[in-house]
Amino acid sequence: MSYENNARVISDDVFDLVNECFSQEKSSRNIEGRVNFFDTYNDYFVLTDDGSYSINSKEINHKVETLHTSTGAISESFEKFIKPMKFNYDEDIAILDICAGIGYNTSAAIADFIENSKDSSLTVDMVEISKATLACGLLVPSPIEAHDITRKAIEDELINQGYAALSVEDAEIPENIDINVYIEDARQTVQKLEDDTYDAIFLDPFSQNMAPELFSLEFFREFRRVIKDDGIVATYTSSAPVREAFIEADFYIGLGPIFGRKQGGTLASPNPAMLDTSLPKNDEIRIALSDVGIPFRDPNLNDNSDVILERRTEERHNARHNTKISSAVKTPIFLACEMDDEKLKRRVERNLAKMNIPSTTSEEAYYIVECENNYSEKQDSENNSRNRILDMKKRLKKVKMGKL
């Protein structure tokens, strides 16, 4: 199976139907299949709470999910990817939209730009590996007017690549908006981009377990190269390896909005002043101290997901009890805590003992997490999640080496 087919996330049924629709369009030179597609196959689309449509994923780990939260597909784009940004609409804005899908994140950015800008320009570089997924953006009803602009850009590129044959979309792309659509592996795209280009990067792969290559340390180092000093990366995930990868790639990190999930996503920026809210305290501790915080690695930006997942599993195994506290029973979060559950306490302290930490209330335990005494939900240039995580990592290493 090709990387493109392996990486796409829409269901097999929708994938085949969409490909057939556009194949017939090319052979018949008739728009009826595209125009009638949604009405014919609307059972394959999912109406979310805000009236916008999503699409079912293919079966992953014996589960089928929608590409967007049921709370609202287009609302999710505004809440998670637009509201956290601190755009200066008096200046030109450039956005990199990774895993652009059916175009909702780009459409939200366009709508926000049109509402707030005056004389500036907007450039959006959309990256999506699956032609069929992008084509779905031409088939679902547009949830907002700006999506019609995105659809036009998608259609132009699908025609350019010979996937679509006819120009059906009649929206005009404003002169001050430039949309570039890259239909390829995002890892290859990002290496071709210019330094210090983007005010924002939207990172929206379906899941880290399906696409760890789009959450790797090396991929984020490319983000660090192409983003501006005041730029912000936004992603929905609260994953420890993803947050650690941002830190190792020289980003500050903060908590993203909570929308349609129990936990907030992640924001990252070269400039700590762009990030208002710290990660939850226990998240910081687990990232810093346990093997769960070991990032995905893709040294040459060309490994498949299985290789990357296996590499991380092996690295976690080797680090556990050597350079990292075991993540079992969330051991690190009990440092400097009294424990009443004796059975759990025994398990926790067995894990700690292997890292030269005698107990949860030992001198070593208090020393490692001392910086969390200054924890503040509101973060600043000195007291922030990145600095606390790095401090705890250094202290754990010192304790493990017996140098306290």
C-alpha cells in the first residue's frame, strides 16, 4: 500500500465513491455526479451540532470516528485554530495548514481575516496528502461563505493535477488572499518552505498513533525553522510525546482551548509571551519525568508510521528506570505527595526506588518537583511550562546519578 493510501483517513467507502465520482467526471465531462453526490450519499456524511458536516474515518483500532468533533466541525476550527492566534491584521499574514482535509481550518482563517483586515493580505499554504479527502471539501455543503473560497482553490489544484476535470466552483478568490494547495506528504512540503515565513501553523492530523510522522521531533524542527518569532503552532492534541517534541525543537508550550474534548490542546511558540496558559501541573510532571514524554522520532523525515512507533516503544523501554521514571500508574505525579492507598504506594515507590528516589516524600522527591511550588496557570517569560519541565528533567538526572 502506498504512503498516500495508508495516510488518508476517510472511510474506504467514501474514498472509493469520491474517486469514482471524479473519474466519471473526467470521462463524461458532466458535472451531475459531483452536483448530486451529497444528496445521493448523504448517509456517509455526519451532521455535527453546529450544522456543519464531517466524514467518518476508516476503521482504526476497530473504531470508526468522525474527522471532527460532534460538537461542531466548523466551530472546532474557529475555537482551536483561530481564537488562540494573536494576529496583527495591520500586517500581512501567512498560515501553514497541515492536514487541511476538507478545508475547514483554512476557511475559518479566511473568514476571520475578511472580518478583521483592511489593507493587509493573507497567504494560506494548505497541505493534504489525499486528493479524495480534499475533493470531499467540494462535496459537502459549505458551512460558511469563506468555505466557497477554499473550495475554489481546492478545485483549481485538483484540476491542475488531473483529478477533477470541470470548473464548477464559481466563488472568486479575493485579490488579497493567496491560497496554495500542496497535495503531498507534508514532511516533504515543509522542507521546501522558506525560513521565518508563517505567523501560524495549524497541525491537524487525525491521530498521533496513525500519523506519528506528523508529530515527530524532526518535523517540529522544520516548524521552528519556518515559523516567525512571534508565530504560534496550534494542535488539538494534549499528548505528552507531542508536547515534549515541541520543547526539544526549541518551542515554548502552553494549553490550547478545550472544545469537544475533556482536555485542552497544545499551543507552541518561539516566544513565551504569545502563550498565556500553562499546561496542567501533572502534565508537566509526566512530560518531564516519565517515559511517556519520550517523543516520536523520524530522523530523515521519511520513515513510515510503524517504524516510528516501534522506535519510540524501544526508546521508552530503554529509558524506563534508567533515565526516566516508569509511567506505570502515573508514578511521577505522586512525588512530594502523601499516599493513603498502601497498595498503590508500594507500586509507586518500587518504581521510584529504581531511580534513586527512596519514597514519595523523600528529600529527593521534593527536590525534583520543587519548581512546581511556583506553578501558576498564568505563565510568563520566566515561570512557564517549558522552563519547569526542563528544570525537573535536570533534577531527575542529578538524583539518578546520586549527585544531590
